[in-house]
Amino acid sequence: MKLSEYQNVVEYIHTIGFKPGCIQEIAKCFPSYSLKTLGSIYSQDYQ
């Protein structure tokens, strides 16, 4: 994953906020990445 793509995911997470079920919402916007990858980005950013 390119840094710019990672930053786009993080920016989107900040836009929708941290809430239950948001990983599936993120996956709809970034379908080329696995839930595991998106979950890892989410949890890293949440900390």
C-alpha cells in the first residue's frame, strides 16, 4: 500500500469516526484491501 492510500484510509476513518461496524463501511470505500488490513489500520489509528 502506498503512503497516500494509507493516508486516504486514515482520513476516511477520521471522517466517519470510531464506531461499531465502521470496518465494513470503510471496506465499501476501499474494496481492494482486506478487512484484516483495514482493521489493522483502524486499530493502529485508534490507539
